[in-house]
Amino acid sequence: MNVLVIVNDQPYGSERPYNALRLAGALSKRAGVDVRVFLMGDAVACAVAGQKLAEGHYHLDRMLKPLVRRGEIACCGTCLEARGLRDEQLIDGARRSTLEELTDWTLWSQQTLTF
């Protein structure tokens, strides 16, 4: 099964990105499930490497790393530019992408989840 997870919310303003990545991680561990994550809007900041947070707080950049090994992580290029984020700031394996690729991924997907 092909699953696409689209995340829109800012990394730490709500728990939506956290829950989206938890679910994507659990799905990616299942046999026969291919998972791709597309970060849009404020969610592109989830992929910024080296986030510094209070002790005990979840780190979304760290949550993405296993997903890179088991699937694909793409960030909306327009959204990165609007927020002044550069490719070098992203975690290894996360990459700049386009709406065209998101369109392809949507057609590839058998299940699309949006957070």
C-alpha cells in the first residue's frame, strides 16, 4: 500500500505535525507499506536540522530521520523560500520539492492523509 502524509501546520504550534510523523513512522514499519511525507506551509520547518528545544520536548527533525531511511521526505520549495529557509538547513535526506511532485505523489498514493 502506498501512503502519502501531507503536513501543513507549524512544527510546535500544535500537535498535528507530531501526530502526523508518529503515524507516518508507525506505518513505515509495516510490511508492504510505502510512506512518503510532504511538508507544506509552516510544516517545512519540521525538517530544519539541529532544532534546540527544552529538555523532554519532542524533536520533529529527529522524528523525520527514520522516515528518510524507510521512505521519502519532501519540502515545498515555494514554502521554504517564503520562510527564508535554505536547502543546507534541512536534515539529511529531506529535500526541496515542487507542487508537480506532490501531484505525482498524490496520484501514486492509495491513501492520502492530511494534517
